[in-house]
Amino acid sequence: MLKHRGFPGRLPGTDFQFVIRRPNPKGVTPLIKRERYRDRRAVDRKADTAFMGALWAHFGDEPFERGNLDAGRLSWLFGREVLPYDDPFDPESYESLLVINEPVARASFPEAFDDNEEWA
């Protein structure tokens, strides 16, 4: 499992993690598309924005390996702002490649792309 050095471990001041420390011994948690509803808490939306900002600051528009990125946090963005790059895509592989869908990500999280914010 690739460890993304320099990637933030969590949203500061919360328990929302962005990376995992080691592979799951029971198997890889699959990436799924989770529905984001309008009534989500403000801190949940802030975590999504911070994670998207960190992804953009770290990888930009280049494909990246899933590696030690948290499956739960990725699943909130998967299928919309973060898309599979591999064909066929294996949602249960740490080596799977992903890419940011920049137009959708910018529309969903405009604050994540502001130059004034520091995400990484």
C-alpha cells in the first residue's frame, strides 16, 4: 500500500481521518458511491471540502493511486468528484488509480480550489 507522504492525516480538531496507517488485515474496504444529502452537518461538509482541497493540492489533475487514502472519506466523493482511472476498475485494491473530475469538483467545492486556502 502506497503511503502518500505529506498528505494531511485528518481534518484538524476533528476525528475525520483522511488517511489510514496500515492495510486492513480483513481485506481492503471497497470504494462505493455514497449519496450526500442536503441536510448533512456543517462539519461533514467542511471535511469533504478540506479533503477535496487536499486531493487537489497534492495530486492536481494527474491520476493518483488510492494507497492509504481513507475509503470512507473517498466514498463521499467517488463517482462524482473523484472517478476511476483504471479500466477495469477494482474498488477493492490499494493500487487502483483515481483521478479528480475537475469541472464537477470545482462546482461542488469551489472553496477547495481557492488559492487563499491551505489544504496540504
